[in-house]
Amino acid sequence: MLPTDPSATLEVASSQRSIVQKEEMTSASQPDKTPNKIVRGLQHIYHPLGFRKGYNFTLFFIFAGAMLGFTLARLSYLNIGGDAPSSYKGGSAPGEWYYFQGGIYRIGLTIHLATILPAGFLMIWQFVPFIRYKALIFHRINGYIVILLVLVSNVGAVMIARRAFGGTLETQAAVGVLAIMTTVSICLAYYNIKRLQIDQHRAWMLRAIFYLGTIITMRLIMILAAIISSKMSSYYSTMSCGQLYSIYDSPDPVNALYPACTRVGASMNDRVIVPANFTSGKPEQIGASFHISFGMAWWIAIILHVVGVEIYLNLTPREGNRLRQVSYERQMERGFSHPGSAGFTAERFGDAEPWRPIYSWQKSDV
């Protein structure tokens, strides 16, 4: 039975804080082994940032660094229709700009880039422990901004899916599934933090950010697949005549290579077969190689990231248990029903055994 007397409640909460603090002090003061000079040097870097485990800092450095680097490299895409080589118009795959020059696809592209790029820059600071501990107001405000930006960017992504890298069905499906996954994860993270279920908030925010990171892994897989498929010389895609003419400064190469676009009655929407060859040096064939590999690469990236984040969450149960205990204390102080399980937990919505706080384990062992 949980204590109902207010003084008993405060006493329990105080005892739980002491237990958690003692566990943290014990783990910090009694390392598994004496660190060598390299480890001690790295500790001088990541300890001021709030990281207590070297592997946490290593993972943060890899994944947050990749997200930061990718975002900064793509900031120039905010100059969507500019003539600079670094603009989206100048840096997109051959033939991509044709459909994004105007209309609904230009609107969707603008919405997506104007929201997901700032979100990619801001989200990494949510995982710096020092900011969570010492700048909680920034953490909260920044979190609200990231949530809003990601949700709006998903709308833009769905709007342009029909024309992104050929707009194949596997590409449209990947965009839709990823939009659903990130939206659901972010909504559950928001619900859990409002219910002070910090352990589940952490889990669902990690999932959301890892899902968003598929865009980076997908690019690497796409390029690799384009190179490999080009060696086989047996893959083809289709492009509209309008796309082909938009690639070249002169219509002569298109007229010579794709005579179907020059026949009587041909329109810019007519489609022709284009070999998918990344190494040919012909821009339309490079674009075709991206068309055939984009959707496949994204699905592989989604699977890798889904499996990867679940492995990480299952390998860090101590942190989850610690945050669950903190959640219990805060929910007790706020008078929530089902303290420790007030959020989206398996005990409330599934058939898991009821969760018990540390003091309940101690009582049962006496």
C-alpha cells in the first residue's frame, strides 16, 4: 500500500532522493577500473558537459555530430531558388528542380526545409546533460520549438513525396511511414513529460530523433547503391521530357539522346526511359541512378535506426530505472494517481506486472 498521510509521503520522497543520490555517488566514486591517461583526458572534455559515461559521450559525439554537420551543410538550401551552386536549385539531384520551381511542390519544399533544418540544429542541444541540469528553462522552450518544427516539417515532406527522387511508391511509403513514426513518438514524448513520466519521455524522444536521423544514413546507402547498380548496367528509370530539358542548357543533347521528346505531339510530361548509371558522367543518368536507389535506401535506413535505438534502450536499463524512480518522486509530490506509472507505461495500458519503487522492494525483503 502507498502511504496516504502527507508527512509520510514527503518522507518517502525524501528517502527516494537519498537513495538515488547515493547510487549516483557510488557509481561516480567507485569506477570499475582506474582510467588511463587517454580516458582521463577525455573525461576533462565530457564531464563539464554533464556526461558521466564515456560511451554516452561517444555516441553523442557520433550521432549528434553527424546531425549537426549534415544540418550545417544543408543550411544553404534555404536559398531555395537562388543561382548559387550551394542553393537547393544548384545542389539538388539532376532533374529534381523541375517539379519544385513553383506550385504546391514549391510550397511543400519551402515548408519542409524552413522547419526541418532549424529543428536539426536545435534538437542536438536537448541531449546535452549540462543544459538539462543547469538550463532547464532553455531545455523546455527549445523542446517545444523542436516539436513544433518537426510536426510542421512532416506536413511539407508529405506534400513533396510525390516528386522526391522520382516519387516512386516505395519513396512515398517511406515518407509517410517516417512521418507517422516521428509524429507518434513526439506526441508520446510530450504526453509523458506532461505526466512527469521522465523515463518514457527519454525513450520516445530518443526514438523520434533516431528516426529523423535516417535521412543521413539513407544518403550514404543511396550513393553506395547507385554506384553498385551502375556496375551492373541493367537498371533504368524514367524521366519526363521537361526534366531532361531542364537539366541541359541547350535542347540539342536531349533531342539527340531522347528523340521521343521531339516527335510531333510530344509534351513536357511525356516520359522516356533513362539508363541508371552513376558513373557515366551524364547528369540525367546520375539522377536516374538516385531514383532507383532512393526508396530502397530509405527503407534500409529506417530498419537500421529502429533496431539501433531499441538496442540502445535495452542496453541502458539502469538509466531508465533511475529516471523511473525520479518520475515516481515527482508524481508523488504532485499528487498523481499511479505514481511511477502515471504516463504511457505498460502497467497502465498493457499486462505488465505493477511497478514498485525502491522502498517497496526494501519492505518486501524485510
